[in-house]
Amino acid sequence: MKTIKITLNSIDKVKTFVNLIGKYNSDFDLVSGRYVIDAKSIMGIFSLDLSKPIELNIHDDSIVDEVQSALSDFKMK
């Protein structure tokens, strides 16, 4: 499992993120504080505090590099 920090600070970013993640047949979790939600759930994402960085857990090690490059716009700078 690999964890990366991302920001989802706008509605458009959330929609784009869910569309990108939805293309993969793997499990992804978003962690914000003590809350863990399915990264493919747009409703779950909106239940998080999006003003702070969020951790994305990628459970399939074989796609980590591909996912990281696809999500380069969302990574913490």
C-alpha cells in the first residue's frame, strides 16, 4: 500500500478526481483525521474537511506509479 497527500479544494477537483480514480479496478481510501472513506464515493468525499490535505491510500502496488502520474495535479506541492 502506498499513501500520498492530495488536495481536493474545489468541486471541480473532486469531480475530476472521482472520474480518474473510477477508471481503476482497485481499492482506494481517503483518510482525513479519523475518517476513512472510499475514494470513489463523491458523497463520501464531500463529507470530509476539504480545506485540509487528505491522504490517499492506494492498495494495489502494481498501479502506484500510474496513479501517481495521473493525479499529479492533486498532489501537495
